[in-house]
Amino acid sequence: MKNSIPSLLRAAVPFVFVAAIAATATPVRADAATPALPQMGFNNWNSTHCRDEFDEAMIRGIADKFISLGLRDAGYRYVNIDDCWANWQRDKDGHLQPNPKRFPDGIKALAEYIHRHGLKFGLYSSAGVSTCEPLQENRGFPGGLGHEKDDAATFASWDVDYLKYDNCNNQKVDAHKRYTAMAEALRGSGRQIFFSMCEWGENKPWLWAGKPPVDAGSWRTTGDISDNYASMLKIFKENVVLDRYASPGHWNDPDMLEVGNGGMTDLEYRSHFSLWSIMAAPLLIGTDLRTIKPDALQILLNKEVIAVDQDPLGVQGHQVRDTSGIHVIVKPLKDGSRAVAVFNETDAAHDVTVTASELGLKAGQSYNVRDLWAHAQTKGDGSIKTELAAHATVMYRIGRR
């Protein structure tokens, strides 16, 4: 489905170490429905696609699981539905309408159910004449191209909080024009609706999507992710080099999480979650929470890693090393500390050493070093020495008292 940042090389300043920052509230800018921090939530596509199981009962069940599994308390807020929610044609007045079989009670009733849980509700459309999922005769469900004002008004009337806007069947209309039209329609709808552009990185949206007149909250930088290590690695490499284009309220989006869907090992899923978090990426769960396994849930509920993604400074991590399959990414945090991810992309274990100076820290100082997966804290000189298994990632929070 389909600014400038603080220098990473600035010397560390004294700080009070905080082991984890609870990411339970996402501030919203008054002038647009754009969280200052990367959006967190759920999207059904990676687990259900357009299968019959995707319906309002499933989505209500997902909202229930946000509460019972502790996901809302960990900071996850959006319950988003993807393609195939709509009826195959508009009504007689040209308005979108939900598929009556999948959503017999309507979209507004579903949004109300989700809101009663203290959550937000997201919907999907495409900046084309139809969406990405072919229904009949190679036609998809109705898209938003040419219907932007009417669709935005419909979304607002249904109490939608989030729009994922895809790129299929766009008739080769200029991307800037298509996405600007919907962005302006959402702003004029009378409701704050987060705008998540899903343009696949085709027109380098990182150069323009976060600025007026679009001013999107996030933009896809890559094609779709698949539930395998090669796909995750490829997308990571494409997104990690774009850090200078992210800023608070405007995020590079390397697509949704696959954690829990079964195509990778738990070690690879832990790398997936670590890398997305240090890149300040949206954290949108893509597995069916009604059947999630405990190990996958434990990854998604790691509040210390989530705190890195949701750090109030709002900086995407910067890659300081990409050599021989070893990646080192550093993300400055608001309290003066640094988050560090060390990732081994190779198929063999490696001993890895990272110096304090490589992390932008002063040599000869004493630092608190917090292992965010082991949940253990030690003191050291700020350097990292670790043996990394194939496809593994270690993640630390490092700073002085």
C-alpha cells in the first residue's frame, strides 16, 4: 500500500539519567492535526490485506486489545483501517460509503467505539481514481482524485482522526498537486485529521511534503515492506540516510511494522523495532493483536525503546558508521543523553567496538550506559564493545549524570 537538527557531534552535557520516558501522550499542533512525535498505533493491512476477516468486528476487537494488552498505556493511539473498507462505488450524490457487509454499522459508529477507548481512528484512501486493491475489471475502490473536498468533509463527519493517502491509479497527475489538494481539503474540513502520505518515495517527498502547502505529518520514503529480513533491511537502508529531512511533526515513514507476522525471527523483529525507533519512524503495528504471540508483544511493549522513538527533541537518528555490514546510528535525546543502535546486517556474528568519540561523546568521562533490551545499567567511558549475532541489534542510552 501502497530542517535542521542538533549536531550529533556536540559534546555531551550533564544530565539526570532517565531510564524510560512514558510515551502515553502525543501533543498535537494547534494549526494542524500533526503530532509533534511520530504516530503510534495499528494498521490491519500487513496481517489481513483484503480478506473476509477484515471487518468492523475485527477492528473493534483490536481496540479492545489495545487496552487489555497494555498497548494504550505504552503510547499506541491510532487504530487505522486500510484498503477494502469502502463500497465499490460512491452513492448517488457522489459520497463515499462503507462496504455494507464489512461495516454494517457504518464508519462513524466504529470511530465512536474506538474513541470511547481513549484511542484515535484512522481511514485509508488513494490519491487516484481508485485505490490499490483491484476489485473487478482491474478497478479498485473509489479513490480521492477529484473528490478531495467532498471526501475530507465525509471523513470529518465520521470523526476520522487520521488519513493514510496512497498513490495508486493516479493518472500521472503531478504528485505535488494531488497531495496538496487533499491536504488543503483536510485543513478545510473543520476537523483535525492527521495526514499520512503514502507516495512510496517516487517523487522524493522528503524534499517537499513537510512544507506548505502540503505540510504532511509523515510521508512514505520507500515501497511497501514485506515480512522478511531482506525487505526490512532494504527499507532501513533507504530511510536511514534521510535523517536531515525529518523534524518534529514531520516524519520519514519507512512503512508499517511486521513484528509478529511470522516471516522473521524474534531477533530480526527486535532489530526491526530498534531501527524504526532510532529513526524516529511511525510505529504502526501490522500484526493481528487478537492472536499475537507473547514474544512479539514483548518487543512492541518495550517502553525504553519506545521512549527513544518518542523523545521530545524530535530528531531522527543519524548513521555514523556503515562499514562491512555494521551500522551505528546515534540519536540525540532531550535530556542530553544519546540513544545508540548497533546493527549487524551480515549473516555471521561480529565483535564490534564503538568509541565514545564516534558517538559524539567526550573521551575520558564517566557515563551511564543503559542497555534498552536487557534493561540493565552500567557505568563506563561511553564506548561500546559487543558481540553481535547475525542480524542482531543492540540499543543503548548513554549519558552523564
